[in-house]
Amino acid sequence: ERLWETMYRASYRHGQAGIMLMAISAVDLALWDLKGHFLGQPVWRLLGGKAREQVPVYATVRDAAWAQAEGFSGVKLGGPYGPRDGTEGMGKNVSAIAALRERVGPDFDLMIDCVGGWTVDYTIEMARLLAPYHIKFIEEPLLSHDVDGYARLRRSIDSTLIACGEHVYTRYNVRPLLEASAVDILQPDIRWTGGLSELIKIVDLASAHNIPVMPHRGGMAWSLHAIIARPECPLAEGLVLTEEEASYSLFDGEPVPVNGMLSVSDKPGFGLTLQRDRLDRYRGEL
């Protein structure tokens, strides 16, 4: 805690977001891993133990039929058309989602990630048009600093949930979103927002506002230990979904879903082992 505070205060004149917080996050995660190895304990146990044995996973930007067959709870897709594409683009968005819903049936979750590319009015209209297809949530329709815009969306939309948070750094920037009742789901990224030390504080803050936390890239080991340990985190985002994909990682021990569910290792720290031969190989390819 002291080291985190020292790093954060030292960054005051250099920007307390973006690449600076990513660097702080890396150091913080390394220290948690080191603590786990020093004590011979997995990080989830350092956080107080398991709130659940496993967590359901949704797949990001995948073939929905494949994800459904593999047992995932749903799939998250990009919103390919935005305000610049006008009503024609809206129609294409709706047609794509309608076809997908027909393909996967009513019980498979569909989500849309807009990467900050929509506007308030566009999002409200898209939510209305997509209502028959039961979208679970629309992620980051606006840039994350637009607290007033997110609050308007949440007041205006009742057909789906509004998610935001991967580009919101530290509890200090999360707090305005929560106090404005601007989000239904909070999605901090543990590698960007300040590491595990800060993610815990964000979960506590969200819990006080009855807002669930679904960390960005939550299926990776760094976040997964917190998700397993905290009941406020009901769902994990899956990016490494197969053993083949895990083999490309710099680490052995990447968690891989089984029947659409993830569990954590009992190995010390985050349960990962750096593979220096892979690191050297990737360096040689640069």
C-alpha cells in the first residue's frame, strides 16, 4: 500500500492515467505475485479465499455458434456501424444482431462493445431498435469521461444495461460515475487502473453502490483471482479461450475455460511462470 501511494503521488505531474497507471499496475501486480510466492499462497487466498469455485465466461469477438457450442454464457461483438453511417448503418447493425439472435436462440447472451464511438442520441436510438433482440449490455458507447452522457443513457434506456470502465483509471475516476448513477456495470482493467491493490478498492466502492464489477479482460489470471474472491464480480471476459491460444502467451499457467467456466490455480502468486524462451523468440521477431 505504501509503495502504491508513493508511485501514484510521484506521477502527479506526469499524468495519473494512461501509460503512467499501466506502469504502476505492472509493479503492483508483480508485488502481489511476489507476496504469493513468498508466502507459498495463491493470490485468491491472500484476498480472503474463494467466493465461488468457478465463474462463467463470455467470449469476446468470436463466432457465436462456436462460443455457444463450447458452453460460454454469451458473446460480445463490436458495433461495426456508428453515427457517421447514419440510419443506413443503424439498419445494418440491427440486421446483423437480428440474424445472430435467430441463430443462437433466446437464451444466449449478446453484448455490443462500441469502444467510445457512439453518441448519447445514437445509443438511445440503437437501444430502442435492438430491444426485441435482448442485448445484455452495451459497452462503452461514449468516451469514459462523459459522466453526464452516461447518466443520461442510464436514465433513458431500460431495454439493456450500460457498461463502462476499462478506460477509467483508479477509484478517483470511478467515483464520479457511481455517484452520478451513470453505469449498470463497471469494467475496470486491472492492468490499467492501478493493479490489484486499486481494483480491490474499486470493487469495494462499486459494492457500496450495488453495482456489479466485470473486469475488462477478466478471464486473464491477473483479474481472475479477484473475480473468484469477490462476490461482486459475477462474470469473466474470455480472450484466451483455448489451449492453443494459451500456448502463445509469455506465461505457462494461463487459465483456459472448461465448458464455459473458469477456475483458478492453487499455485503461489497468480499461478503463472514466465517462459523465457518464448520471450527471447518474440524479441527476435521484433
